[in-house]
Amino acid sequence: MKTLVVLGATGLMGRRIVALAERDLPDVRILRASRRSQPGERTRQIDLARPESLSRQLAEADCLINAVGPYDYDPKPLLEACHEASCHYVDLAEAPAFCADAADAARALALRGDGVGFVIGASTVPGLIDLLVQRWSEDRRVASIDARLSMGSRNPTSPTLLYSLIRTLRGRTPSGERYFASVSTRQSPDGRMLAYGRYPFPSEGDGILAGDRRIPIAFHVGFDRRALVRALALGRPLLERLPEGLLGRLSRAAHPLFRGISRLGTTRGCLEVIARDAAGAELGATAVLAQREGLDIPAAPAVWAARALLRDPNVEGGVMRLADLVTIGEARDWLDQRGYEVVESSEPAG
């Protein structure tokens, strides 16, 4: 029996990954791991700050999903421990710096061979967006991709997720534009007018790979309540001036307030990936709509990747994309079976 270790299993996303893995991988042994064990739970202790604990706990693992956010640490020791243990590695990272560092480390380790796969960013961002973009991999008319993620503000959150959201607003796009400097709107396929601000995407500097070419991508994030998006845009100049340590403390202090405000929101989420031509005209769009349980969508791609790595004895290894392991059809089937709505259009949205 193959063994999957979920690191960060006691966190908000880690718990969802464990639940999905137990349901979708019945023939795989799931081991929970965390820096701290929780009362009443069988959780192994793995501390990213102690490399010796990594090697010891990964000795019997075939694959590891790293759900330890907010992905602001050095990934190299964990990737090295996985390679040493011949254990595939998957994470949910969307922070551009972490994704770049992890990819560099994985490429260096891949030169040693051994068939260990490294899948970085197996979540909504960038993995699922990357996968959905492959719909246009042969369409030479596509000149840019506009990806938009609207989150249901009533979904569960944590100080870590809140910190991950606001700390990236302090940066700038490759062209020098400040993130969330302005707010744009777009009508979703279910008729809602949603607001968004520009947000970092791991490969936005190089573009997103579709078939044999890279296409420029702009990523936007928002909530189901436009007031929250506008509040982030108004507060961004202040966030830009705060020291990193103070920003973390502010996230923890603001979390109860955010939870209170979120009660006015909904659980409805929307991910939309839009293809545009050179003039900016819309060629088509793919949307994933969630009425509830929206946080299962960012958790699921990591489980899909782990399943593919565990079931294929001939994995070449090295740095792998979610799109290398999962087809659009497989992802759509999973989403359909669990009550999510996938909407494809080839005409401009209203």
C-alpha cells in the first residue's frame, strides 16, 4: 500500500486535503503530519525548522503534500528531504517567490535523477488556472489570458490565509503597476456583478504556458461583496508601509473582525479564465462556480496530483505541472460529480 503524508494536516487547508484524500484515495494510507500534534488526533510531528525530523518521518512515504502556509520560508530543505527519501512532493503554493525558489531547488535535484516528481502550486492558483488555459493551447488567436477569482467571504478563513492575502498587495506587477491599485468589475456566468483587484500570479512575468508557447496573463482577485474589494484597494497604501512583522500581527488581530464582517457575505465562489485576442476582445471563457464548499476547490488539485504520482510507476520525475498529470476532462468530471458548475462559453460574456 502506498503512503501519502499531508504536512500541515491540522490547518484549514490541510484538514480539507486529508478529507478529500481519504475519500478519493481509498487504496492509499494517509498520514497526518504537523509541527504540533493536536489532542485526540493521530498526527506525526514534522518541523520544517528541524531537517532531521523531515528525513525520519519521510522514510516510509511515497508522496508528500505540503499544506504549510503561508509559503514564506525556504522550501529547499523539504524538497531535499523528499528527494533523499524518494518521495514525490506536491504543494499548494501561490506566492511567486516561494514558487520560484521551489522550482529552482527541484530542477537542481532533478539533475540527480531518481524519478522523484515535484509539483509546485497544485491549487486553484496557479495549477487549476494553468490546466483550464490548456483549452486554448492550439488556438493561435489567443494573445492574453485574464484569470479572475472571486471568493465567497462567508467561507472559513484563518489568520494565515488572511496574512497570505494581504501581504502580497504590497508588490507591483512586472510593468510596475501596484497590485489592487484599482478595482474592476465583471459579470459572472450566474449573473452577479463582481469586483476584482489585480493580484500576483507566479508566472506573470514570463506568461502562462499553453501548448508550445507562453501567453501573457493578468490575474485578479475579489470577493462576493464589492465593499470588501474596495476596502482592500483603499487600505493597500497603508499595508505597503507596514513592516512585515507588524503585518503578521495585524492579520491575527483583524481575523475576528473579518469573521464578523464575513457573516454578511455568502459561500458562493467563482473562478473564471478568459481568453482574449490581440485587440483585447474575448474569444471564450471557462468558469467554475461553487455555491458552497468552495475551499475544496483549491485543496483538490493537490490530491489529483498525488493520485497521479502514486498510481504511475513510470513517472519521469523532475518539475511537473498539474497539467502534466491531470486532463481538463478529469478535472471537470471531479467538479461535476461534487456539485460544482463548470460553464464554457465561446462568445463574449455580458
